[in-house]
Amino acid sequence: MPLIPEEPQIHESAQGSSATAATSHLAPTPRPVPGPRPAASARPGRPGPPRPAPPVQRMPRDVAPAEPSPSGPAASAAPAATPQIQLLPASAEGALDAAEEALDLLLDSGRSPGEVLVITTGAPHPWTEHELSFGEASYWAQHDAGDDVFYTDATFAARAADRPVVVVAVNGGSAEIATTALSAAHSRAGALLIVCGDPQTINSVLGAGV
């Protein structure tokens, strides 16, 4: 007689442990998300001392999209494919510094480093030169890892993968090179495209069909 009431208890606990195991097996394990890095720390592989905190007076301005939304059947797909464009006015000599300031603001606002691609039109970023000194295989391995900011120039921009944010420093080069870089950046930016350089040059390039 004592065995009879124990059976449902054993059956019940077995069901509970099975359900718990099934639930724990089906529940997805959250992947850790890297938080913003302190502005004072240098990015991995970046030569030179840490860049000082960016001045407050330089803030991004919105730039109107180059063309209005189409009214045909493709109109519904256009907004998803068009990133927001922001312009940071700067000379060719100061475009790279402006791009670094924009990058620091992005990271400080909570953007993950792996979400950002930086493209130069003139002299390569020092990080690019440093990493390419170890060979292209090592350089692109860091791109494929996708866990940090990736710097490239107009020569390699077409090979870079899409990222939510693309920053372009128009720090020199011909108009053709700037057009190539901005076209690649525009097609790879998922949400935001930040362009640092001379506004007249940038607007003429953007208006040329980028």
C-alpha cells in the first residue's frame, strides 16, 4: 500500500525534469554583445598614441538624399536599401581626423566596433598600412572576423562586406576615386553613411548617381 501514492510522485518528478531539460535545451543561449570601448583606449593594432577626445563643436549634419523616393512598384523597397547620409565638412587634410571623431562618437553612443567600416579616398589610414605590412591574408582575416572596426581604402572598398555604418574620409585622390569610394560605401552601408570632406565635392559626387 505505501508504494501506490509514491508512483505518481516519481512520475511527476520525471515529467518535471524532462520538461525542464527540454526547455533548457530549446532556449537559445544569448551571445555576449561587446559594449562601447572607452574613448581613451587605442583600438587593437592601431599604431601611435591614443587620439584625444573629439571636440564638441563638430557635430554631424543631415544631408538630403540624392534623389527622391520613386513612385513606381519599386517604391516599397527603396527605404530599406537607402542609408541615412550625414556630412561632416572638412578639408582634405582634416577629413581623416573628422572620420576618427565621428568614429569615436559612434563607439561612445554604443555602436559595436564590428558594425563600422572606414574608407579613405587618399592616403590609407595608418591602421591599414600597419596591417597590410603583415600581408593581405592577415589583413582580410581581420575583416572576415568582423569583431572590430575595419579600415580600407578605395582600392579595396569593393571587396569589403556590408556593415551597418560606413564612414568615408575624402582625404585626397581624384574625383573618380572619390566617386568609386562613395559608391561602394553607399551600397555597403546598412543604416548610416557618414562622409567627411569638402561639401561641394561630396555633393557633386553624390549628385552624380552614388
